[in-house]
Amino acid sequence: MTKADLIDEVSRLSELTRKDSEVIVETIFDSVVRSLRAGDKIEIRGFGSFRTRQRKPRTGRNPKTGEKVEVPAKKIPFFKPSKELKDLVNEGIPDTAAAPAPSTPA
């Protein structure tokens, strides 16, 4: 699903114009980005949480030349899905850990 698809879906379900739906979707995304930049954690119950993680500086390698490159420290966005979201995504998929192993004829 693309951002345009999401805007169309919001427009269809809420019976708003596409322009109004675009403003809503953009506002939500902008709010998430602003909060992450400020170092805040965003928690949406039943969906998941967004936060940033700090990566340490390291020495990398240019894959084309093999030359060593210093990679600076940086913050990266991280999403952790809620248990409810995981369950909804996996609904109808059999639990392979609980299923008995198929027997093979000897």
C-alpha cells in the first residue's frame, strides 16, 4: 500500500474529499516525524510503537573499492508492532510449533 492508496482509503471510508483525506494523512505522518525528531516515543495501542535507536559510530567498508569508511553515529527510527497487530497479521496461519511433524513412511 502506498501513501496515495492510504489517502484514497481514508477518503472512501470517511466520505471526505481526497484533498481533506490527504491533509489528515500528511498531518499524522508529520506529527510522527516531529515526535521522533524530538526523541519522543509514540505508542498507538493495538498497533505498535515508534521510537528512535542510537547507532554508534563505526568503520565500514566501501563495497566497490574495499576502502575503509568512517560511518558517523546516527539515530534510526524503529517500529515495534503490538501483540494485537501480530495476532491479526498471523490470523489463520497454523502454528508450526504446535503442529505435529509429518511422519514419513519407512
